[in-house]
Amino acid sequence: MKNFASTPTLQPAVAKTNGTTLFPTAYPQPRTKPRAIPFNQPSTEGQELEFMEEAVRKGQLCGNGPFMGLCQTWIESMLGVGKALLTTSCTDALEMSAILLNIKPGDEVILPSFTFVSTANAFVLHGARPVFADIRPDTLNLDEKGLESLIGPRTRAVVAVHYAGVGCEMEALQSIVDKWRLVLIEDNAHGFLGQYRDRFLSTFGALSTLSFHETKNFTCGEGGALLINDESFFERAEIIREKGTNRKLFLDGQVDAYTWVDVGSSFLPSDLLAAFLYAQLLASGVIQAKRRNVWNYYHDHLRGWALEHQVRVPSPPSHCEQSWHMFYLMMPTPESRRRLIAHLKSQGIQAVFHYLPLHLSKMGQKFGGRPGMCPVAEWASERLVRLPFHNNLSETDQERIVEAVREFRP
């Protein structure tokens, strides 16, 4: 295959008849496409392969291995939660939450419409009806001001999703949940190591879930965790994660044999995944510093352009320490959002939109969803653009992204 970069420049040929020039015939020059900048790119921080090799040498690749224990201890110590249980995904952790709460047909669970489908599916699978709440226009988190109007006699729980790793208004949510004797669950897929009023996210709700998917700050490809702050759930959560058996008690020497004692499923991750994740956790300071730099670069270099063109950039409240998970632009119209994504794509830059409101989905409409019931979620969904964001995004790439955005006119 020819290397176009080394092909000599071709000069236009000129067609002649009887000495008279008829037309120039120039050969088209090959154009080198700019290197693509992906929206996301998982990365290693140094010890991932070393730890995975160690897991292989130890000969225990199934769940409940040494590295899983190390990850769980690290999370418990860092956040100050009562118990951390690794799972194969954040979805699994949410499903464990539904089982722990004995969610049954007829129950209702309130959650923001602007979230990933797993937030609803985990409870729908057990017969619950999702009640869709609208979001705040500033943080895109569940709007606590409209929460009480959604609570009814069948409401069992409220799921607070910390969008983009910026904390929900946890004091207000906790007050409402306590008043109505409901269970607060934090869907903290975006917000690991984020804080609200100097307190880590995941430490407010009785239950909280984390994601270690490859698009998250810390990853093992596919992974998650259930964090438990209510001690009454500790023992049963171990049983549910072990397929409904009391295998954990057997391994701890508390029973002579283990058997089926409750409902459950196979929620344990392989120790290979835990080994990879443990290396990422040990590099938490480095990873968060990289992501903080990426977020700040976008913010510093785009806020002037955004102000000029009526585009919103994220502005987390001062009492929230975000997790540096993503950077987005809120375009003035749906059409300008579509054109910006196309403009960036033409320059080899992958920008994406985010959630489609659950209440407008085919499934959501079966649970009473209808246009107009969550207007802020609908407004945000039509305008939001996420820029490329990952641990090793270089400043050179960001310069190119920023230049492409700034030349765009909404």
C-alpha cells in the first residue's frame, strides 16, 4: 500500500490540440485524514498486568479471591462505608439493592428520568413501578423540590443519581426520605470519590452503587460495587451475592456446609478483574489529577466562547467536589447540538449526546410516561453534548478539540 505522505506532488497536466490549450487536467491530491480522537479510551496506570499475572499464579480466578478483598477493603477505608461488595457491574449492584429491599409487584421507586436504563430495570425486574422525577436545570440531578409530590402509599425508595459526579442535594433528599420513612439509594456510577459538603458520595444512602465500566474514572472493563451503610443488610447482601447460599459463613468457618437459604444470583466478579481494578485504585491520586486537568482545560478555554454563543458549560455548586467524570456543553437548540456533533465528527473528533429521558421511551410509556411530564429532562436531553474525556487525553488533543469547538457557530 502506498504511503501517501511520501508521494511526490503531482503537477497539473495540460491537454493540447494543435498547440491550443483546451483545459487543465489536475490529478486530485490524496488528503491525509486527521487522527481520530475517540470519546473514551480505557488506560492502564502501571501495575494492572502485574497484578493480573499474580492472580493467575495464585491459582484463584473466580470470585472472592485475594484481590477482591483488597479492593473492598480499600473502598471501605477510603470512603468510610460499612461494607463494600464488588459486583460484575453497577447494574448488578442495583439489582442486589432491589432484592435486599424485598421489592415486589405493586411497589413504587422514584428515580430521575434522566438516567441510564439500569436505574429503572433493577426494580422493574421485581415488579416495581418506576416513578419518573424531573431534574434540576443546573446540575441535572433529581430535583428535590418536586420529590414530595411524587410520593404515594406504595413508594418504597428514592434513587439519587449523581449526574456527572456532582452530588445531589443530599441534605434535602435525606430529610424528605426520613420524613416519609423511605429508603435512600445512591446511584453513584459517575461519582466515585466525589463529595457533598466535605463528605464522600455513597455515604448518605442506606445503599449505594458504583460502576467500574471502561467509561468510568476507574475501570476493570466491566465491574461495579454495592456499598452498604445500614448494618442490617450486611449478612443478607453476602448471601444474595453468593447465589442465595450461606457460602460466606462456610468459608469463614461458621457453618460446616453451605446451602441455599435465600434468593440470589451470581454477582461475584473474577479475581482477574479485581486485580486490574486494584491497580487503578492504588493510582487514584494520579488518575483524579489527570482528569481534573482535562476538565479544567475545557472549562478555562471554552467558557468565553460559550458565554458569547449562549452555550452552557458545567458549573458545579461550591459545596460539591465533583469526581471529574465528564465535561459537557449545553447547546442553545437541538439543531445546534446536531450540527456541532457533525462538525466535530468531520474533524475526526467523537463527541456524543447522553441519556434519552426514560419517561419518553417505549418502556417508560408503559409506566405512565408521557411528553411534558419531565420538561427539564427533555430540554437537557435534546441539547447536551459530551466532549472526549479519558485519563490519558493529551493537551495536544484538547487543543485540537477546543479549536474545533470555538470555530463552530451555533
